[in-house]
Amino acid sequence: MQKLNRIERLKQESLPFEFEKRLEGLEWNRLEQEERFYLASFGIYASSLRPDSCMIRLRLDGGELTPHQAKTVAEISRREKARILLTARSQIELHQLHPHQLYPVWRQLNTEGLSSFQTLSDNFRALVTDPLSDCAPDAIINTFPLIKECQERFLNLPEWIGTIPRKFNTAIIGRHIPSFNPWSNDLLFALARKENQWGFNLYLGGRFNATAQNVDIFCLPSEVADLFEAVAKCYKVYGLRGSRSKTRLHHLIEVEGMGQIRQWICEEYGAPLSCAGQLLMQSSSQNRDHLYPIKRYGKYGEINAQTLEEVALEAEKKQYILRLTPHQELWSIPSTLPTLLQPLSQHSPRGAVTACAGSRYCALSLWDIKKDLELLSPERIRARGVNLGFSGCLKGCGRHYHNDLGLIGLRTNLYGPTERAARVFLGATQAPDPTPARMLYYSVPLRKLNDLIETIMEDFERSGLEDFETFSREILAVYPIGFLQVWYLIRQLHTLDPQTINYFLTHEHSALIRTVEEIEPGAFLGDLNESVRDLSHRLWDLHPSSISEN
């Protein structure tokens, strides 16, 4: 029998839902560590690392936001001098609250229809969907009613508040081409069709560095809530509760196997389950939502009270729909969207940027991500249709494993005095065979990061392929990661002729290696790890004469 971790022992002593009655009487300026844990189930984050800067996360499943709710958040933000962040799960967070502000703000929010229940800690987090699932011309299944049905199975119910082994993320996608990559979710309902009926295929086990796997189950829209509940109960009963680092559903699948998980789901569901149908949810790389007349607000997840209030007032006046999106934006959507007359293939994709809270708001981050993103010219990256995910630490809130280009902000002394640097990830793919991005470099100095990114972008553009995911799938994925590491170091150290670069793009390995060996003897024929080490120091070492403050 597994030994319970400290958090599970706390749950046995007192169930999280019982803590709500203690909120009013807490000594908010002198919180104990156990109290901080229980507060998380009610959406209150009070870190001991920054005791004077707290956060409340609001629950807005599907990203649905009413003008009244938006105005309430804006009013509280202005009055309490709190900062507003939009998250990658279509949620709103109020940051930089002092401990004495927490309970009055929390009480007002929940009184005025803005729940913060079960948005943190070991809970079913807000369910996400495509923001245009009910209004885009290409939407097949309206997923918003399904989200509400799933909510009824766990939200605000004592037996589900903080009682599952770890956080649990869910996405329900009813469009052919979603506007974001949903494959990192623990549970994914993906648009599918079987026997002339529209429904969903079920995928399980995604997380920050893994994609969800096929369970071989198809369900109709009317079966979604029951199937969600069956999965929920299986995770609650069988989920691992030992080491906190190995308690996600992903780890249970690793231990028990997907066959066993499927059997448990069938038993809990109480009726035979249909095998998977034809997956019809495509990659978000094909999405062209930027062509719709939608107003978008929020830069890298930040929005101020004045803008939020103005958007709410306009939405009331013009009957616009407000949606928070996984792009960390607030969309103001006309009640009717036009059908796009020109073929989508005639238009280039538009990239997206996902950024974690950063050091301004989170003590775990080593970079002020919201600000420091500008050092990387993100608009230039987006204009090429490339998706960028930037995390400030290994927890991966910027989804660096699930984007075309992923970064983790860190610091290094590998190439000279300690300086800012980034771990670089490359090439996540989506349907029909999703894979997380691979780590390209462990540490690249900030002063050289743009050069690396630009070199990769040059190869992508020279390939002539429609989007970066296709470039990743058809070109980058063919090469071992060690080969790519050497290649992009050589690309920056030497000016290569177009023919040599074409050898790389067309997988003419022999010609490529022969040509590069003339320029950099032994680079590909020896130990690749040794080559990477030597080349990276030649390229990135900071010599005394060039030291500048970072």
C-alpha cells in the first residue's frame, strides 16, 4: 500500500470543504502552511514566499464572462489596486492583494456571481473549450451546455472539493479546427464521428510535458457528462496519492496501463462504451480565427480595469458576446459571425503567445515574463504564424512543451558570469498524432536567443511549408535532437550557402554531412554531445571584453 503524501494526510484529518466556515475568522496576516493549502480549494493563493502579495482565481468555465461580471472585476481591481491577469485556461486572476483584503474581496466576488471554488489545488479546474464553439460557422457541436452539465457533477459539492489526488484539466472541443492546442489536458473530448453521428473521442493523460492518449472510446454529446463523471470517480478511487510529483492521471496510466483505465471507466459508467470513431478535430495550426471581426484585448495575459470596464459597457450596448480564451485574451464577439468567403488556405495562420505570470506576480519565476517577452520580438514570431509558449519555471504555466517554440526563463553561468538564459523547446505537433515539443538546448544566453530563433525561422521560411507544425513534422522530426543541436550551432557560427541548407530541408543526409564536414570537421561524425559542448562554448562564451550588464 502506498504511503500517503503530506497533503493527503491533511485531507484525512479534515476535508477541504469543511474549511469554508473558518474563512471569516482566520488571522489572514499570520497564515499557517496548512491553512494556505485549504484556502486553495476556494481559489485563494497565499504563498509563504510572498506573504504580502496574494491572488484570487475566478472560475469561468468555458471562458464565459458577462458584462456585469466584467464590470465587477474592474471595480474591485480599481478599488483594491489589484492587477488583473487572464490565464491560459480562460480564467481571471486578481493579483497583488494584501492578506487583509482577501476575505472581503473573496466574499464580494462569490456574492456577485463570480465563483472562485475549486480553481486551485487538487480539483477539477475550469473546463475549457474553443471560444467560438457556439457561434463560428464551422462549429459542429455547441460545447457550452455540455460544460455546464459536467459542472453539475462536481462543482461546489463537498465530496469533490479538494479530494482528488492532483489538479485535473479538461477540454471539450466541438470544432473541426480549434483555436488552441488542447492536447495537454488530463481529459480531452475531441470532435469525432461514428456511424453518421457526431460526438467525441476520449483522450486521457495530458500534462505540462505529455499529450493525452487515445482511450478508444466514442461518446455522443448526451453522454459527455456521465462519461466525465465516470472518469472523475475512477481518478478519485484509483489515483495515486504517494509522491506529489507522480499523482496526475498521466502517472496512473503509466502504472496501470490504458487498458485497465478503460475497464475501470466502463465499470463506473455502468453500460457498454462504444469504441473510438473517426477523429475529426484537426490541428489548431490550421485555424484562421484572426480573419473574423473579433475585438481582442489583453497583452500576454494582462488587462487593466479601465479597458475591462470599457469592453463590458460596449458589449452591453451592442449585445456582443464576451469570452476569455486560452490565448490569454478577452474576445468581444459579434452575435453573428460571417462565413469566410475565401478559402482558408489563401490566408496565412496567425501565431499566438502564451506567457506565464512571471516574477512580477509569481515567486517561482526567474524572469518578468510579461515584460521580458518584448526582448524576443514576439510580434515578429506571431506574424510568421508561429506559436510561442514562455514559462518562468519548470512548472510550465506558459505551455512550453505544447507550442511550436517553447522557452523556460532561467539563469546560467555556463558561458560566463551569471546571466539570464532560456531553455529552448521545439516542435510540438497535434492531431492526428500529437507529441510534445523536444528540448533543443538546455540553456541559451538571452543575448544570443534572438539569433537562434531567427535562424530557426529562416529554415522554416525557406522550407516553403504552410505552417510551423508541418515544418516540425516533415523536417525537424526526421532528425535526432542531437543532430538538430549541432545543426543550429553551425548555422549560427558559419554562413552556409543555400544549397547546404537545402540539403537539410530535403533530408539529403550524406550530402549535408559531407558539405558541413568541410566547414566544421568532425561536427557530425564524432560524439554529438561533445560537438554540442564545443560549438556552444565557441558561440556563446562571454569573453571579458564583451561583458555587459544583462
